[in-house]
Amino acid sequence: MKKEKRLICLSIVISMILAIPFFRVNAMHIMEGFLPPVWCVSWGALCIPFVVSGFFSIKRKVTGSSKRLLLLAMCGAFAFVLSALKLPSVTGSSSHPTGIGLGAILFGPAAMSVIGVIVLLFQAILLAHGGITTLGANVFSMAIVGPFAAFGTYYLLKKLKVNNAVCVFFAAFFGDMLTYIVTSGQLALAFPDAGGGVMTSFVKFLGVFAVTQLPLAISEGFLTVIVFESIRKYSSRELEVLKAL
């Protein structure tokens, strides 16, 4: 445990050293070459502590259980397939589900940061969806903020004694929506509006995504409920061990 804490602390220090200077510059998968280099480095640096922590989280949760390892692989496949579905929008952009809510509920947000890196890296290389230079920004929005939003929503509603299916639905919904809100913020920071600055640009990007993303997030919520209930039916013991029930 001491070794893990030291590595995580070291990763945080490295992240701060790399990221802080760049945030002083005023200069949905974000595509290759779209962000200025300073933002590519900054977002990538911010991801380091989460990914390092995620490796230890996965190790603790799947060691000694091939069934839990299989569940983790299934969560990765679920995220890969859903987030690879690029759907055209009437606003001229494209949107897609994220699929990160399921894994966040089962294995926690830290584990999903690692899964997200793998998913986004393969999509960038094999599908030209996203990019290598923008990997850090995409990981931060989809594999860090999204899972934390989903995880927090799920356990908050559980504490309020809300029906489990409703908890899963809103976890997936808010995990999806927060991903796009953060993506809008990332784009606004990199490309502030000439007249209104960052906030005007942020509102514009939100408007571009919202038309398609709202119904997609609702659909993802229902699909995640169906998949979760199927897992609950056949692997309730593993869900209890993972404290996902």
C-alpha cells in the first residue's frame, strides 16, 4: 500500500509540473490535430494520476477472480462499441454514446480511466476516431470526468434509497452528458470566441452537441439498465464483492 501511495503521489507531482505552466497560456472525441499543443500536453498531464491510480484499483478488484476479469473486459467492450458509434447531428457535427457508466458502477471511476485509455487509443489507431495528440483531452472527458459523474450519481441515489434501475439509468445518463459538457469546455478554452470569450464559445459548443446528445444519453441510460440487470441476474455474487449492489 505504501508503494502504491508513493507512486500515485509521484504521478500527481509530475502532472502538476507538466500542466500548471500551460494553463497560464490564454492562447465529441476531439479529432487529431485539432487542439493546440499546449492543451494536448496539459490534458494529458492531468490524466496521469488517475490512470496510475486506476491500475492499482484494477489489480485489487480482479486479482484471483477470472469472472471479475471477464466482467471488466466486457465493460471495456461495451464502452468501445458504444463510443465508436458516430451518429450525424442536424447541427453539422457528430455525437456518440460513451458506454462508461456501466464500468464505473461495477469497478469504480479509477478503473475506467485505464479502460478509457485503451478504448480511445484503439479507436484513434484503428478507426481514426479521436486522435493520438488529443488522447489526453478525450481521456479526461470520457474516461475520468464521465466515470466519476456516473459513479457519484449511482451511489448518491443508492443512499437515497432510489430504485436500482433508476440509479443505473441516471448514472449512465449523467456520465454521458458530463463527458460532453467537459468536451465543450475543453474546446472553448482552446478556441475562445472573438467577441464573447470562453463562456460564449462554451455555450456555442454545448448547443452544437446538445441536439443529438440528449436523446443519445437517454438511450444509453436505458441500454445500460438492461445490461446491468442481465449481469445482476447471472453474476450477483461478483456484484456484491464489487459493492455494486
